[in-house]
Amino acid sequence: MVHVRKTKGTIGILTGGGDVPGLNPAIRAVTVRAIREGYRVQGIRRGWAGLVEMDRDDRKGLVDHVMELNEEVVNKIARTGGTFLHTSRTRPSRVPKDNIPEHLKDRFTEELNDLTDEVLANLEFLGIDTLIPIGGDDTLSYAVHLHEKGVPIVAIPKTMDNDVPGTDYCIGFSTCVTRTIEMTHALRTSAGSHERFLIIEVFGRYAGFTALLPAMAGASHRCVIPEYTFDIEHLCELLSADRASNPSRYSVVLVSEGATFTGMDEMVFEDQARDMYGHKKLGGVGDRIARLLRESSPKFNKGRRVNIISQRLGYLVRCGDPDAMDSIVPMAFGNLAMDLILDGVSGRLVNIRNGRYDNVPIDVVTSRKKLVDVKKFYNTERLRPLYSRFDGAPVFIMTSDY
């Protein structure tokens, strides 16, 4: 008699939004623990796109959208950056007509289409009992929608910006901060050689943590963040004073990509096209600030113009391998997710709160924005981090929204 080993169930896992170092370790942690606990694990390719584009009648084509995960597969990739499951910025509840899969074009003909019923049907077709999405607030906002539809969800937060509500820490943030500090220090040699202002544009659409934390760590003299609209001439005066007092005759400012200054109507975008979550691609505010600083600089430098080095770090801080924090936290988050599944609990977001691992209801993701508390952590006169005492503060100082 053949004995068929029964599994406790099937767990689906996907990654959405921008890639960050730490995603592959999280996938590995879930997979290894799940298999050892008697579960089957299915990896959904390209985030929510995999569950939108899957054709249930095309059995041969399923490999393009889902893959069986095992220890051999995930052990090989756990030390690397990015996500081997791939990712997308697909929002199944608002799919543009041009993005409708071929096999669904006759059924979905509006300019924007809600394909949630297809997602639900595909989850049922795959036999997924619990879904673990790993993503930022956009990816996880759709996970909240599925949770409200009755899908068992256990979510893992990731984003370079560290702006998912309900957690002090998101996968990818530490590597981003580490790289920003390293690259800013490296660029100082050029800024000093030419006696220039160094303007470095970093990630941060709505939240300024990725500029504020490196500045606090000594990477820059000043930083400007999305939460506060600053004045260009005020920034120029501060940078000029920093430069004058520096024996190497340069000064540095970190600029969040979502930062705005007095007189701007909106953030600076690379183009006007929007993704499915309504976001236009940011980029270029550093260059705009650089031009204006150069024009204003004679007022604060005895009539002489100061030249500028303007550098956008962009994908350099999200590519490559994870640092120690983004190797350890994803491992813990994956196991936290499995702890909840083993306890029969869903509708939760795993998190870190006050230095301890925990979990909160997943709908916290859509309950509010997680932003820098300007009054508490940002000196608007000095355009620098504001801090006094560290007793009881989170590891990353100003990243708790509790």
C-alpha cells in the first residue's frame, strides 16, 4: 500500500512593489519553516500580477506565474538581494484596459477594471490556504482588501522608506541607510576636492526617514524631507556657513525625492505617467535644488558662485546583498508569520515595536500615514535632525508611530 503524505495546507508567498535587500531571506525563512512544519509552499511570480495574469485553463503556462518552493531552491538565493520571485506594481482592483491579460480581454473592457474576482478564483484554484504578501503600503493595502474578502492573510512589511504604518521597521531600510551613509562619505572626496556643495537625492516619497537617519549618523550637514517645505535661500545660507567652517571647503545636504521648497506647486517627477496606485515616478528634485543653490550662492559667499555636485543614489541603495539587519529581520519576520499560521491566526501584519517582534491587525496599513514627526524630530531652523534624549527610543530613534 502506497502511503501518501498529507500536508497541513498550502501557503502562498509573493513580493510586490520595489525590490529591496532582504526579500529573499524572508522567502527562505517562510519556506524552510513551512515545509518542516508539514506545509506546501507556492511562490507567486511578479507579485499581484501573477494572480491577475494566470490563466487557469492553460496548465502549461502556469509555470510563468507560480512555482513550487523547496529548501534546495530557497537556500541558494537566501544570501542575495532582490527577489527571485520577481515583482510588479500591479493593483488588481484598478487594472488599466491596456494591461488586461489576453484571455480576459473580452470580459474586462473598462478603462479601469477590478480583477479581484479573478485573484480570488486563482487563489482557490491553487489551493492556497494562507497568503503571505511581502510589500510596502501599496502592496499591503490590496492585501487588506483581500483580507476583507475573507482571504487568510499574514503580511510582512518591506520598503526602503520605512513608512508602513504599524511597525518600527520594514525590510530594506537598514541596507538603504547603510548604503546612503557609505556613498555619501565616498562622494565627500569629490566635493572636497572641488570645494562644492554636495546634493544627494535619496528615496522618500512622503516620509523622510531615509534622509533623516543618515544625517543623524553624520553623513550630511543638512537634510530636507517631504514633511516640511523648506526655503531655498535658507538652505543655501546654512550650506554656505557649513562650507566656510569646513577646512575642506565643502558641505553636504541629503534630499528626499519627495521634498518640496517654497514656491513649488508639487513634487518633481520624471514623467507624468502614473502606476496603478496613482503614483507618478519621482526623480529630479536634487538637480532642481542644485541649480537654485548655485544661483543663490553668491549672496552668502562674498559674491562668488559655489558650484555643485548633484547625485541621485536611486537603485544603488536597493541593489545588491542585504546588510546584517536585513538578513536577520527577514528571518524573524518569516518565522513570526509561520507562528501565526500554526496558531490558526490571520489578518495580521508582523512587526517590530519598541525593539520587540510582535504583530498587529493588518488594517493598520490603511488606517494612517507613517511620517516623520516634524515637531519631535526635525529642526526646521537648522534643517537637521532634532533629538535630545535617547532613553526608551527605538533602535532607529524616530521610526515608531505608536
